[in-house]
Amino acid sequence: MHSNSTLKNEQGFTILEMIISLTIMILILGAVMTLANRAISIATVTYELTDAQESLRTAQEFINRDLMSAGDGLKNLSNIPITKTFVQNYLTRNPVVDPLNPTASWVTLGILTTDNDVPASQVVYGLDPTVPTNPLVYVRSTPNLTDRQTILEIDPDFTPVALLAPAIDATGSTITIADTDVGRFTAGEIYFITSTAGGTFVTLTNVVDTPLVTTSALSVASGDKFGLNVTGLKAAGGRLSTITNNGTLATSLQRMRMIHYYVNADGMLMRRVFGVKGVGFRESAIADHVVSVQFLYSLAPDDNGVIVAPVNRLSDGDMQIAVRQVEVTVTVETPHAVSKGQRQTISSTTSTSVRNMQFRQALQPKATL
């Protein structure tokens, strides 16, 4: 015979136990999801800040590297006469004018040329300022106004061409060079010509390679797109004629870099370089998500040895020569909103000694306008 056995605990979970179990599971899952969301949020913010910091470092590196090279190869030149048209179109709204002749068509271009707190209406011109870009390019002005900066240095990769008188004709419209050099030049390029009487910028309007002749010609006729060329005899104000004394002085043809920084309305820090091979200028985007770039200039003590307060604009020729240090403040923002629908901004400030300026004030004469 077999005895009947009773199985116990066959009834499973009660409803109350199920509710308690589900509640615990929901609490644990909620905690896990909260931690996961926080981790994702932290990772996203970290990525955004890393991106912004990389832009910040790149911007500072490029600007300060160029500031350290400011004035390289310029020797005794510290202030250079240049057409007001070019400077106002491409470099600054407030060029340094000759105080004795403020209405002159020439202004002073220093080794550093500033444009402080550029307004929202400032258009950035292309290779031809008479033809507007489409769409128009503006300097960034929101949420903060930003500065522009231009830095001069001789291009060390270009071997200067020595020109004996009268290689440049009396009217300053044609430069005669050796036929072996003609392949180095292209119409539209910007060059710098110096003599014992000063220096000036020119745009090559044509390159003429004459067959069966040992010399060729570079045309620097008036009416170039940049507005740099002014021909005519010295008495009539021709720039090449002025520095060559109507073609009677030897000169040196060089390539000078005008390195111009600005932030466009899309937050891109642009580095535009005039005086390059093959074209009037080239530009490239250095950093993105840039809110503003601000410059502050420390000057040499005045004639009485008194320390001069730093300035945010070089408003005259004496200031242009007296610069000793430049403080650069760059502000960038995260590519996307990271908190409460807002982008986070970060800033850094560096101070760079302009080493080539330290001995100019005492040793270098000013160029005559």
C-alpha cells in the first residue's frame, strides 16, 4: 500500500508579494536609469568642453606664435606708409593717420595694427572689394564685440630680388627683372619694395615674359583690385617713384606677410595672410565656436620713465612702436547647449612678449608719409 502525501507551498506568490517585488524592481531600474542618464550627461558635457578647450588652445597657439614672429626681417622699418583704401577695406576701421596731414590718402601701417570692438556692420571683403561676397561675410559681434589684429613679418621663404636703378621706371608702374626670375611671379600677388628712402606695397597687375630678351617686366599699374598701387612721378605722389627718387635708387623686392585675424559671424577664427604665392591672400579657419578675441597692449615707459597703462587700441605711430607685450583673451563656447538650454563659455588669457619691438623705439626712424 502507498500512503498519500500532501505537497505543501504550491500556491506561488501572492498579489502583495508581486506588488512589492515589482515596486523594488522599478526602484532599482529607476536608479540605474538615473545613473546612466547622469553618466551620459557627464560624458556629453565632457566631450563638449573638450571640443571647446581644443579650439581655445589652437586659437591661442596660432595667435601667439605669430605675435612672437611680429617684425621678423623688417630690420629698420617700424611704420610703413600704405593706402588708406586698402587698410580700411581689409584691416581696420581706424587706421593711424599722419597728424600733420589727416586727410592724406596714405596711412601708417605698424608691425601690429589693431581694430578694437568691431561693430556688427563690419563686412569682410574678398579678393575684389568691389564685388560683394554672396552671402556677405561679417565680423562676429554677438554676444560680445570682438577685435581684429594684423601682424607684419617678412616671408623668410622668399629670396629677395635686388633691383639696381633704373629697374623701376620713373613713374613707378613697371619693374624690370631678370628673365630667370619671371617664373617666380604671378599677377595678383602682393609684394613689398624697399629702398634707403622707405618701403611700399604693390600688387602685380601683369607679368610680361618677353621672348628672346634677357629681361622681363612686372606691371604695377594703378587700379589694382586692392588699391595698393599709386603710379606717377614723385612730385605727383607716386609711391614707387617716391622710394626710388623717380627710378634713381636701388631697391629690394620682397614678400611681406600681413597676417590678419578676425572672427566671422559663424564663430570661426580666420587667419588671412596677404603676401603669398599665387594669389593676393589666402585664409583658413583656425578654430571654431569662438565667441570673441580681445587684445590688450603693454607699452614701453614714456620719456620720463613712467609706466604707461595698457591700451586696447594702437591709435598712433608712437604706440605702434612702443608695444612690448600683447595680452590675448580668447573666449569660446561649447558646440551645443549643455545646461538649461545654454552653451557654456570658457576663456583663457595669455601674455606674449613682442621680442622684435624691444629695440625699435630708440633705434628705428619712422617712415615718412
